[in-house]
Amino acid sequence: MMSIIIALLVNLLIETSESFTVVVPRDQIVAHVGSTVTLPCWISPPENAEVLEIRWYRHEFSKPVLLYQHGKIQDQEESYRNRSSLTLWSDQSGGLKDGDVSLRLEKLTVQDEGLFHCYVSGESAYDSREVVLKVTVPPDSSDPSDSPDLWKALFFTVLICALLGLVGQILYRYRQKLTGKKPEVQNCEDGAMEKLTEEAVGEINIEELRKHAVKITIDQHYVSADLNISKDRKIVMHSKGYKHTGEGFPYKLYAFAAQKFTSGRHYWEVALARENTPPKNCWLLGVAKDENFRSKDKSLTPSNGYWFLCSDGPNGVLTNSDPSVTLSLTPRPERLGVLLDYDLGQLSFYNVKERKHLLTMSTRFTGSVAPLFNPGVGDKSPLIILDCPEPVESPVESSEPLLSISSDA
């Protein structure tokens, strides 16, 4: 009897991890009235979500679009009954057993537009993220919700939002004048109130990032034999004799930095193009655990201590999260900035020339980590680690990232 109890407890511990992170795409999901759409959401690291509580809701936690609990759907808001279900994010998804908790919505109406909260809870952990759904109305749409009364209501909603926004701006500037501080502002959209910070407006403040700049050099003891490194250990290029015979990205062309970090914020920049040369199509930038320097056989995943953004030529720019997320970066970055915030568990990437925040990966760092570089193959330009110029004060504010991804080591 005791052995049966112990076996059940061990199985429960295996199925329910101590912690996880809910991951959703940062870009809004767009679909048209009357169609069916999937709102992606998954947990990282992947685990069996059949034993967890999965709650999709909109404005009120107690009124779920869908509530999955004890292995089945328990509750649904009336307007979403027979229209919402759990589904696979992609054909490669393993479903609930692999942590895919994506939501399927059918027969979309304009009222479905807005925020959807993906909440996942276990016995010892929980997390939640928001997915934004944009519902478009085709010119020839005959959707019954497309009525004059509805459009009148929407008009008055927009008008009220505009007035609230004007009042908010007046109060904001008055408070800023009195205190010199930037308070939180309110943004009214689709009839819902969301808190935004003032940093969510305008371009990225590169000068502010450069206040955390550190000098980075390659550790000559931990470099792939197929790479050429300059004397100052800042320029990385594959050797002329190297031939990439395998398929996919040449991950074995690794180069670790000599600098290691266990706390604080650290920023560095990398040039991906030389003058009169097109930007590189093939590169990899990120960080890795110090212990990986001596163990190169691990799969390059966040759970194994690797976090990076990779440009794989015609396959696009993608993350090494599980599942991977592909970005469409136009134009191709010529100069990329990387910010490691060890204490907050964030790794962010920036297009320096375009002053854009491309991506933030969220995780929990343990032990020392160091910058990771891979120049790829097939490009004329090398990968060049730059020394950032001295920061200059600038009034330009930073903006929302295009995408945020969470993963756990």
C-alpha cells in the first residue's frame, strides 16, 4: 500500500512542475467577422497541462470564455458557448500534453475584438498573459451585429475615449509640472481601460540603453575551430576552408565572450553589415550559461541554458524558445543591440539603426551567463562586436516591444 502511495506522489511531482511561464505572441491576432481563429498560448517549459487549470477570460475572471479543470471543460460564458474550445496552435503541437493551451473561437463578431487573458494554474504555480484580437469587417460583410445601433454605440464610445484621453493628458502634464515625475496614463480602446506607462510612446532611447554598455571580447579558449577571430577578439568570421555540409543553421560555429555576468544590466552592440555590403542573412546572438562552455553536446534550448535570436537566411529570424517563434524583420538589422537584465530575467534585442525594440525573452537566470555569438555562413560581412559610444542624454522615449516570449531554464 505504501509503495502505491509513493508511486502516485512521484507521478504527481513529474506531471506538475514547480514553476512555468505562460507564453503568447506579442503581435495582435487579426481575423475577419464570421471566421474561425486560434489564439496561441502555451506554457514553458512544456509540461502536461491536462492536470492544470486553464482559464480564458476577457473582462472578468469569474466569467470565463472557457474554463478547463479536472480534465474537462467546466464553464463557458453564454456568448461563447458552442463557439470556444481548446485547440492545437500548429500541426506540430503536441496539444495539452505538451503544454499547448491555445483557444479556438468560431463565428467571430465585432464584439470579440479586444483582450483575451490566458491564465494557467497548478498546485504550486500560476501565470497569465494577454492576447490581442483584431476583428476586421469586410466591405461586403452581412454580419448581423453590423447594425446602425452598433455603430452609433461605437461612435459614442470612441468620442468618450477621446474626451477621457484629452482630460488625461491635461492632468498628466499638470502633475508632471508639479512633481517632475511621469505618472501612469490611461489608454481607452474598444471600451476597455488599460494601464500603459509613458515609456510605451515613441522610439527606443538608444542613449539610455548605452548607459549600461559593457566592453565585450571573445574568449579565445572557447571558440569553434572553424572560426577566425581578429587580434582584438571583436571580429568573428567562419574560416575560408569551412564548408557547411549539413542542413539548417550551422550551430556549431560558436564563440563565447570572456565577460560573465551574475547580476545587473549589461548592454552591447554588434554590427551585421560593413559599408557597401548588404546586411548579414545568417547570424546568432544571445547568452549562454558559463557551464555550457565545457559541454557543447547539449541541445540549444532555454532549459539547457541557451537564449538567443537566430537569423537563418531564407527561413527567417527565429527564437530558440519551445515552440520557436519566427519574426519578420524588415529591413534586415544592420546593427543589433542586446540588453541582458539578469535580475529581472530578461534578454532584449534592438534594431539600433531603426531604434526599434524587436523582442524580449523572459526567464530565470542562474549561475553566470556570457554573451554568445555565431557569424553563420554564406555572408561577405563578418560579425563585429562594437564599443558603444558614450551615452548622450535624449528626450526620446522607448516603445513597446514587437514580441515578448517567456521561457524557463
